[in-house]
Amino acid sequence: MSKLLEEAIASVRALPEGKQDIAAKFLLAFANPDSDRYQLTDDQAAEVELAKREVREGKIAPDAEMSEVWRRFDR
């Protein structure tokens, strides 16, 4: 570890826990830029689960209805 990074970590240790968490999230995102790339929020995950349930229950638009929707937007 570089001396500058050690100094930065020492400074962050002196911060309140909430600020330490912010710094930690920043460092982790910097060190692993692709790790959160496709992470869904809890709300997004709930929407996906709802859509999957609706498909299982047959609550989907018929092909003819979808064709009409796509036709209207294909102007």
C-alpha cells in the first residue's frame, strides 16, 4: 500500500461511521468499476418479480395487441 493511501485511510478512520461507509463505497467502486454495473435496486428487483409473476399467470398482451402497439409507434 502506498504511503498516500495509508494516510488517506488513516484520515477516513477518524470520520464518523456514516462518512466512512461513503468513503468505502467510493473506494470499492473505484477498485471494481464493473462490480455494480448491473446491480438492480430493491424496487427494480420487485418490478422484475412482478413481471415474471404476471407472465406465469398469463397476464400478457396477445400478439395481435402488441403488433398494433408496435405499428402505432413505427410511424
